[in-house]
Amino acid sequence: MIKLMKKLCVVLLSCSGSVALLGCAQPSAIKSVVDLPLKDTDVPDMSWELAPMRAHAQYILYGAISGKERKRRLGDYYFVDWYDGEPEKPVRLEMLYTQARTVSKVLSVSESMNQPRRRVGIRKTKFTFNGVDRAKKGDVLSWRINLYVDGKLVDSRRSFLWKDAAEQ
């Protein structure tokens, strides 16, 4: 009876180990996109309701001493969390966007990682729209973020206001 129990435990452990290994193979995907605008150089007050906005403002404005430097940091900040399931392949995150003063012209910015990364896992990418260029073109109105792995589109996220060319 004891030998049978030991064999059963060995079989169960080996099966659970192989299931765990199979469960780890996740495809690359965008997990979240957070838009954190900074519209004012004044840091929000110390109330607990405003603590996240205060932390974001302090993070962005850290090290900006002059008022001019603080004003240049006003803008839109997009933080993208994505899962890198294939670190041996090249990856590109592309952000297509429209701004208030560019009418309906779609602009783009991208981040590429052509070198192999060390391991699979969550990665963070930041897209920043501030300074003189943002002052000329205005706020970001709509956006779409595409994740390409080895040149193939694998995932995409978009804002509520984003319109694809096919939808227009």
C-alpha cells in the first residue's frame, strides 16, 4: 500500500510539473496602458484622495528646479505594461496618435528592442509627449498602441476615441 502511495505521489508530482511548464508559455501581449497627464506644475495637496496624482506629479517634476523647466515637463505620459513571451525575437511597440492641433493627421512613435532579452516577463515602456513639440501640437486626443513580435502584429490596445481608417 505504501509503495502504491509513493508511486501515485511521484506520478502526480511529475504531471503537475509538466502542467506548470506548459502553463508558463504565454504569448506576448499588452497587459495595460495607463495615461497619466500632467496639466499643472503645482503638486496636488496632501489629501488621501489626491495621493496618486501627487505621487505622479512629484515623479515627473523631480529635479526640475526652474519654473521654465517645470513647464516643459507638462504633457501626456503613457505607461505600457506588456508581457514578453518570446525574448529571443525582436519586439517593437508602436504608438499611433492624434493631437489637438494636427487635425486628423495620425502621428507615430515607437520603441524597438532588437537584441534578445534575458528572460520572459513583464516589461514597461513609457511614451512621453511634452515640451515645445507638445505645446505646438496640443494634447493627445486619441491613440492606438500596437505590439509587434518578429515583425508580426500580436496585440493592440486603443483609446475610446480612436478611429481606424476602415471605420471612418
